[in-house]
Amino acid sequence: MKSLVRVLLASSALVLSAGAHAAEWYPYDAAKIDPPFAADGKSSDVKYVPLEKASKPWKLCVSFPHMKDAYWLGVDYGVAEESKRLGVKMNLVEAGGYTELNKQISQIEDCVASGTDAVIIGAISADGLNKVIGEIAKKKIPVIDLVNGISSPDIAAKSLVSFYTMGAETGSYLAKKHPAGTPEVVVGWFPGPAGAGWVEAANKGFMDAVKGSAIKVLEPKYGDTGKEVQAKLVEDALQAAPNIRYVAGTAVTAEAAQGLIRERGLKGKVDLLAFYMTPGVYEGIKRGLIMAAPADSMVIQGRIAVDQAVRILEGKDYFKHVGPKIFVVDSANIATVPQANILPPDGFKPVFN
């Protein structure tokens, strides 16, 4: 691993010295997990530098849960751009939603049957794809776990971040503003649909981060990430607890609450935070309507997964478990954050191959 870090750092120095690469996305601040795939693995900072080019036009099969929102559009942008940059062929399928596990399985099987060198999966279910992944691994085809998390021991690499950390970064941001010993402030907390893995992880991260601060979090209000559902939850919470100082939750919560805050004349009295980034949240921060949100650089997660696949196929050193470093975006730094790393470009249309 030390030699890999040396190689990556040497390449990063090379890239920094080459003016031609000034506009490239790398070297990118990332975090690798050791031991890889362990729930309690330790995170350490690395600079991620991909290969310059693939040695041949490898065929990659990419499977997403859906392409209905800006988040997966951003991942698609990363996967498509990196495939183009490295010179590999990419074929992407999307299942149409989180209820479509069987469709995702059959799409992956068809993709493999038609001939592919590696498979990259944004999984609908952490456990539901384990059988098909086991079958693919037996064919010596590497499988990369992208964004959502897969429990199968047969995956070759992970390109993702932890939603626990996303929640914790949001909580820490508030805890630093209101340390123990300062007056208590009340937070309405809206983590998303009950029972979803990413929601439970973010909830735990947020709660752990505000412990021992002057933050008092009201009972979490769970609900679907539809705009109407979230707006109603926020409205009811503000009605029941007029002393709420912050509304924190999903990106949809923050987006939906902007209108409510304006209508009720609460701007400056109630501030909004999201625990992940979307174009709507980004705009809200830019316009001063949303206070802050951590960015998980979904575009870069897509890029890294493609690079991991090519490195594995070419027998080159690779990080088995890595993701972009999470950082909080607010009014103080938004002007300096390159949008192309954390969101799809405006007007980007899905690219399937």
C-alpha cells in the first residue's frame, strides 16, 4: 500500500507540474478505508490520481437504480466523462426506481451475457444483488460497488462515501456554532424515509455529532423524499415548535422549506441545512436561502469507479475502498468550489453509452 501511495503522490506531482492538465479533475482529495470493506475501517487522507489512459478500449457495464434525479445524473456524468477520458466503452442501464430489484438483476445478467470486462453497480439493495455478483465473480469479471453500498464479499472495490459521515459533518457544523455553555438552540430534524439504510446512517452521524453541544434536536420526523411530504412535515414542526432555530434534513427538506420560511417571514430566524448536495441546495446556498450542506462529490465517485475498474483489468495498483473527501459547502466557500466535481453541469442529459 505504501508503494501505491508513493506512486499516486508521484503522479500527483507530475500532474501538478503539467500545465496541460490544469483543467483536469485530479489530483482529488479522497479518503481510503483500511481494512477495505470493514464497517469499522479507519479512514486516511489520500490524493486520488487516475490513470492517464487505458491500454485498450475495455467494455464496462454500469447499472444504476434509476436516473430520475440530479444525484444519479451527476454520477452518470462522472462515469461517462471518465470512460471518455480513459478511452473505454461504457454501457449504462437503469432499473427505474428502488422497487425494481428484479429488473436490476436481469439488466445486469443481460449486460454480462452480451460481453463485458467489468461491472459497476449503484445497488438498489445492499444484500439483494449478492447472488448475481457471486456468479459474475466466478467468471473472473470484477464488480465495483458505486455510491450505495453492497454487502457481498465478492466485490473487487468500492467507490463511495459514508452517509454516517454526511450526517456527522452537518451536525458538527451546527455544534461548532453552538458549543456547550452557550444558549440552547432547537433543531427540527428530517432525516428521510424510515428504515432506509442511508437515512439510519445519516441520523446516527448527526445525533452523535451534536452530543455535548448546546443543540437540542427534536424527535426526528421521518418521511418520503417527495417535496409535498417534506414541506408538510416542516410546516407541522414549525407549528408545533415555534422556537425552532434550524431545520436540517434531506436535500428535499431544505429545498421545500425555502418557500415556507419566506412566506412566514422567518428568514434569518430559521436557517436551513441539508446533509447532502443537489443542484437545488447549491442554488439555495448561492442565494443565501440555505445555510450549508456537505458535498459527497457524486461526479467524482463515478469517475473513481471507472478508474478502479480499468486499474483492476490492467493489473495495476488500486485503492480497494475509497471515496472523495466530504466537505461542507456554505456561503463562505461556495464561490471557490468547482461545480463540475460536485454536481452535473446545467442542462446535462443522461448518457447511456
